[in-house]
Amino acid sequence: MAQSLFLPWSGLSCLIFFLNIPNSSFQGVNECLDTQACASKATCTDTVGSYFCTCKSGFESSNGKTYFNGPGVKCVDKNECLNTTLCPLTATCKNTWGSYFCVCNPGFETPEERTQFTGSRGTCVGINPSSPTPTQVTFSEDHKQQDTTKDPNNNKRINSVSMVTKGVPEDNNVTLVLQEIADSFGNFNNISSRSSQRRKEEIACLATRYLHRVQSAAYEAALNRPTGGTLRRESQFMLIEVLTIKNSCETENEIVKLQTEKEAMDIDCSVVTGGGTGGAVVFISYKSFGSILDGSFVSKENLTLDEKLDHFQLNSKVISGTTGCKKNCSLAKPVNFTFHHIQMIEESKKSLCVYWDELAWSNEGCHVTFSDGARTVCSCSHLSTFAVLMASVKLKEDPVLTMITYVGLSLSLLCLFLAALTFLLCRSIQNTSTSLHLQLSICLFLAYLLFLTGIKRTEPKVLCKVVAGVLHYLYLAAFTWMFLEGLHLFLTVRNLRVANYTSAGRFKKRFMYPVGYGVPAVIVAVSAAINPQGYGTTKHCWINLENGFIFSFLGPISAVILVIIEHPARSH
């Protein structure tokens, strides 16, 4: 029949044309009268000379097409629950044959006191008679009704994700949408705080659904902007920055940067546009999400570790990035995130780049490219919700070095004890010099003894701080007595012509004990007053290396060493 249509228009061609037209066209046969024309759960529509089938609501064709005909194509149940926006955060979607319904989570019910419903306008509120206002945000009509009671102009705001996806005609409407998304975390935070008695899995599911909705809504708003460029909205809960690209990338390997306060995302322009012309990317920084998805959602089973780590805790803000992909799609080029630490990273700590994997934090596809005490740069092969974990490194002690330390200190204790007894009991050698040696020996003996018995007693913390402070004092006292020995030696050499060592005697009476024990006490007291948290770490009862507190020990020691070295030079 197809070839006859293109023959030259003549009597012969007309004859062939009409001979090839089915008789049903002349007789007006309705194929839909045949009940077997379409599969079960499908609607038949008759056309001129043919027909087509469409699946009923709640079903979809097995070949994925909207319109079809012919044998072999069936209408199968459509799982509406794959659309996470059908039910609010406080309800769970249940799929049924040809439909679905939303079931309110424990502790919630509909305003009509029902436990389940169907439709995007439904909502679940907390069972609390004194607070009938819905306590969740779905970016839907119910949230709009809450706001319009406070501000009559709010009825002009776009409150629905479905409305955003249909297209936003004006850029200021996109601004309103992003501002509403930024404000939504307050209501979600109310849910999580009231759900403190829930299982961790339920809180994780609520957080996952909320994160997906926020990212999806912000992306759709950015994609439908009539103009390109960046747009930023901020609330007390989060900061959102979106970038819309209307044309192709200007150069190859062009990197676009989005930044929210101290956090930043660097992504290749071709990843945003998908290699074509136009696209959008969203970067979100949550200001307090870390208190909800904290270190308790970390499990070693979900982490790929090349060394022994423990005591995981979140050490950055939680951020999200998306280019519209529903799941953790692999990117053609990795994306880099810059995080600033909440706490300074200690020497025994390590940073770990992780993303939110539905129920827990995972580091699959992410690794650290740079890290210091203040910030960490992560490189990831997919987009999702990210953060930085701080973990304690289990340091492996060399048994040989440990044995040498304990044996050496034990021998030192024995020698110092014998030396102190000698200086104390042998009256024939007692003078200013031996008195200085005696005090130095006592300080070192006590310091070594406390080091052996208390350096690893990190619990209780108060006792550990006391041990660290006493060690600080004893070592400073030892160096102070070394300084006094050097000063005494200098005065002795200077007064060699005086046979009775009068100046040395005066030196002992005036300066020895007040300086030897008083100066270290003042240094430790001032240090403890300035930074009481500077004593004691998670591994040892010693000075904390953070914030330069170690210089309260290194500074006085360096001064003593310089003075001792300088005085002999002057004596020559």
C-alpha cells in the first residue's frame, strides 16, 4: 500500500490505491468492540481505520509506551511509592494493585483523625491536642495554608514541588521557592526532636526523604529559571546556592565554583550540562543537620578503612550537591568539596570523607585529597549529601621501644634515688652545688615515677588533667634547677679568687628555693588559668598540642637552654 501512494496520479494509481484500503474503512468497523483488542486494565480508543490502547490509572504498559496496540503488551501495576513526594515526611507510602495509600507514622494522624489517606493534599499531624498545627513540611498545599494565616500575601508563593516542575515563569518566583525550602528545616527539626524515642532507622528514613525532597525541589527551581547565573537564599537553618547554565560551557575542563560561607563545591561545567547546552547545579549547606545525623549513624561495616579507626564523630557541616540525578549517579569527572572543621584535628585524629547512604554514613567513592587541622578537601565520584568524620587513630606501639622506655626509666629512677641519697647523707660533700644537684635529682625522680605510673591513665579525665599538670610542673622545675646550676657555676668561675665562696652562699640563701620551685608554679598556674582544657588528651595525660598550648612548656625550656649556653661563653 505504501508504494501505491507514490505512483503518478492517474486512473491506474487510483485503482491500486482504493484496492489497498481495508474494507473496514468503508464499513466503519469499531475494533474496540472486540474485548480482546486491548489487555486487561487498559482502555481502548477507536480511530479511523485503527485503534490504540492506554493503561488505566495506577497501571503502566509492559513495554513502557503510553499508547500501544497488538498482542503481547500488558498493563502491569505501577508502583506509585517510587515517587517520594506522594506522601508527607510523617507518613509511609503503601503500594496496592492499581493504587496506593499513605499511612501516618506512629504518633501522627490526619486532621480528620484517620490513620491513612490518598492524595497529595493529605497530611499527618502530631497527636497533641494543644498543637493541632501540622508539624511537617511537604512543600504542598497544607504548608501554604499554615503560612497564609500569618501573611495574606503568602497565597502568591509557590509551595508545591509539582508546581515548580511545571515551570517557573519569573525569577522572583524561584527566589520565593528557594527561600521556602531554606525555611523548611525548622519544621523538620521539630519532627526529629519529637521523635527522639524512635528507632534510629526511622529517623534515618525521615532524614533521607527530607534530603531528597529538598534537593529535588531546589534543582527543579534552578532548572526552570528564565535566566542563567547564580542565585542564593539563606535562612537560620540552611544556605542554598544554585547555578543555572543556559548555554554550553565556554572552555573545556571549565570548573564552576559554588560556595556557602566556608564550605565550597568545585564541579566541572560539562558535568552540570551533561555535555550539552544548559543545566543546573544546587549546593546546600545545612547549619544544624549534624546534630541529627551525628556520629551514632556511623558503622565500620559501611566504611572502607585502610587502618584501625574508632570514636567517629561529625566534624563539619552537612552539605548537599545535585545536578538532578535521583540516586548516587557516577560522574564523568569527580567533584571536590571543601569543609571547615568544627574542631581542630589533633595528631591522633584523622579526617574521613563520607556521604549519606540512606541509613548511615559511607565513604564509598569519596577520598581525602587534602587535610590539615582546620579544613579537609574531599573528592567524590558522585553527588549526594556529604560531611567529614573525625576518627581516632589506633596507634600501634612498638613493643621493643616500649620495653626500652620502661627499662631505661627504671634504671634512671634507681640512679637518681642513689644520687639523692648520696647528696643527702654524705655531709663531707654537702655545699651549694650538691644542694642544687639534690633538688634536680628529686624533681627528675618524681617526674619519671609519675610518667611510668600515670601517663596512660586517661580516665577519669580530672585525674588525667592533674597528672598532666604535675608532670608539667616537675619537668619545668627540673629545668629551672638546671638553670640555677648553670648560674651558680657562672658565679663560682667569676669569683675564683675568693676562697670562701661568699657570693655562692648568698646566692643559695636568696634565690635557690624561691626560684627553683616558685617560677615553675607560676608558669603552670597561669597556663591552667588561661587554658584549663590544655591538660590531658584522649591517649596520654600530657599537654594538649592544640592551639599552641605546648609552648607553655617549650618556651621556658628554650629560654633555660639559651641562658645555660650563653653564660659559659661569657665566662671565657
